[in-house]
Amino acid sequence: MNEERLSTGITGFDEILCGGLIPKQAYLVRGGPGCGKTILGLHFLLTGSVNNEESLFITLGESAGQIKHNASRIGFDTQTISFLDLSPESKFFQENQTYDIFSPAEVERESTTQRIIECVEKLQPKRVFLDAVTQFRYLSTDEFLFRKQVLSFIRFLLDRGATLIFASESSPNAPDEDLQFISDGVIHLSNAPQGRTIGVTKFRGSGFIPGFHSLTISTQGMQIFPKLRPEVHEKKFTMETISSGIPDLDELLHGGIERGTVTILTGPTGVGKTTVGIQFMKEAAGRGERSVVYTFEEKEDTLLTRCEQVNIPVHHMVENGNLLVVPVEPLHLTPDEFANKVRNEVETQATRIVMIDSVAGYKIAMRGADLVAHLHSLCKYLQNMGVTVILVNEMEHITGNFRATDIGISYIADNIIFLRYLEIQGTMRKAIGVLKKRVSDFEKTLREIEITRFGIKVGKPLTGLRKILSGTPEWDDSYQGKNER
């Protein structure tokens, strides 16, 4: 939209609001204690100060001194913000004040209203944050008067060119549905055991990204991670074939995997899935392309060391900027936060291959959310940006009935490459095969694969074996001994 917008000072939130707040409107931010309402308001005011806009913080509950102290602890310098402190002073408790003619609400309301009018007329603020508007309820004798008072207060500020954010302290005994009706926008903050979230349910005059989005509060203030929308991201690219650099493996794949596709490498633990994925990255590094591995299970040093031991020069790739290994602690990241990290890597570093190792680790980061939906969204975004995706999927069973995945993500994949343990004449060996390839044909046989100190070796098709997918193959009588060592 081409209309003027006011930045909230929080990049992810501006994205959710399709550019920011519409000026000269009133927005309600609601949520329980500790959700971040005050921090959001401070971001909004400080951004105005940076733009040489007069910013005013009106507090009816917490004292201005306490707000400034808490703000300084997360790195906020509030010296450029004007404060109107209407919170009760300590002497109120000490003094015995009585009201013989007028009710306490009428007397206090008159004093509060006059102080607000004088401050606003003097400062002419462009941004105002009120914390919390629900305190006005105690200055009103009934609900009708409260609603009329709030409407009048909002109009007073908007008529003077201000944009207002006002916080609500709602509870089951004091709901704020009336405030939601009279505001131009409604912002919900939550601090649930699954993590902090923010959502917009109303925004007059504009579209917005619906749903609840992850947020964190740290020494940098509030950071918001909008839900990924694959449909709004697209980049033109050529769907070329990406070689693995291993002729026999490329022959199995009829040339390799294609750019902008999703490949699932599936198999039991220790069979070589990660190594095969990084082999494609090794070839990409030779073309000067950048790849990223998000490892949910291994430490970076462990991954790099074992790749070097099989002749993949990952340290050299890292030094040249062709490879980035990012260890991820799934319990510390939400799905939206992880998706935004991936997006930042793709859009700022021109990354061409992304590998997630593994899907099981990624599932832990879901914290009960829908794994398939989040993974679908992330993969579609990467595909639209021309990024090749490699998903490492670990199967629990070493042998037995063959399954591509255990969690129903096969439909996401354009390519499914599986690795399998085989027991042949009492020796444990490994095989690799292709189950699915959308863009081109592929070899229907399996090949033996070895991971040695000289690199990955892929053998000729295992045409003399049957029941390979069971993990305990048998030699076909007509091929007995041909494939034996």
C-alpha cells in the first residue's frame, strides 16, 4: 500500500502490519502481565524520537521512574521520551483524604483529565502510549461513562495529530471487549508455556498477516518473527541439474538433483545420509555457491571432523564462505524464529543449498505445533527462491519392512533417496537407491555405497539380489556369486 505508515520500531511487527501503523489512529494492545505491552510501547515511542517526533508516555499504574529503570536494563535510553506520571504517589497512602460532596471518582477524574489536557497541549505529541487505559474504569461511575470518557480521550488526541497505542489490563472480571470495538486496531500479546506470541485481529484500513507469530524479549528489546508466507516470495531461476561429483551416484539419479527441488535423504542412523548431502555441497562449493547446514543433533566440530575424515574439505569450504554450519538447539527456537533465520540467510547471503539435519530434531522445535505444516511452508518458500533443499530423515528400524518416512512428509519431496543396511553373508553393507524423482527418470536398481577415507564410493547396480528392501537380501539363483566379493 502506498499510504504513509508509522514504523513500530520492530521490523517483524512492521511486516505483519504490511508496513507499519496508519497515522492518527488508536490501537489497543492487550495481554496478561509480563507479555511485553510496555516494551512494545517503548519501541513505538523511541522510534518516533529517532525521527524527531515528540513522543509521550502516559502512565496510570507503574511510576515513570520504575519504567525508566526497567527500560534501561534492556538497553533503552528513554531520555528523549516525555513522561506524564499519573500513578498514585506514596503520600496518597499516608494522607487521609475524604470527599464530602463529590465522589472520589469524580474528583480524581477531574484532576487526571486536566493534567492530560495540559501536557498534550504543551507537547503536541505525534506518538502517545497510554499504560493502562483500564485504570480509567476506576475513575468512572458506570460502564457508559467509561466508554464515553475513553472515546472522548481518543478523539482529543487524534484531533491533534497523534497516533495512540493504549494498553489494556483485561481479566475475566474486567473484560475489555468494549475497548476492542472502539479501537482502530487490536494487538494481542501472550506468554504461554509454548512461547511468547503476538497477533493482530483488527486493523482498520489495511490488510495484515493473520495468525499468531513468535516473539522474544531480550537485551535488544522485542523481536518478532512473522509466520512464513511462501506465496509472497519468488525468485526467477533456472532448474538445472546439480551433480554430486560421484559419477555412479549421478548415474543412479540420471544426472543429479535439480535446483529448486526438495530432496529427502532417508535411512537409519549411521548409514551416511548427512555425508551424501554434504557431498552435493562440496560440488556446489566448486562452482562458488554457498550452502548452509542446520544441524539439530551434532556439534559443529564433530560434523566438520568426520567430513574431513571422508575426504570432504569442509574446513576449506567454511574458510572460503562456501559453507556455513549452524548448530541449532531446538528447545531454544520456535518454528517461526528458525524460519526467519533461514530466510535471512537466503535473502542476504544468496545461499543456494539448505540442509536440515535432521527432521527429528526439527520436530522438537515444533513444541507441539504441526510439523508437516511448518516444514511444508519452509520448503515451499525455499523452492520459490530457487534454493535446493535437503532434508535428512532418520528411520528408527535398521532392517525390516521398508518405509520412506515415519511422519508423513513424503509428499513434500521432489526426490527421495534412501540408504539401507544390508546383511550379506554375515557382513553388514550399505545400499543406496532412489524411490521418487519428479523432474526426471531415475535408475530403478540399488547400488552398494561405501564411505571411506578416500570419499564416497558407489558401486554397480545390485542386480543379482532380491528382497533388498527387507534388509536381509537373498541372491537370485541365476546371479549366485556374481556380486560377491
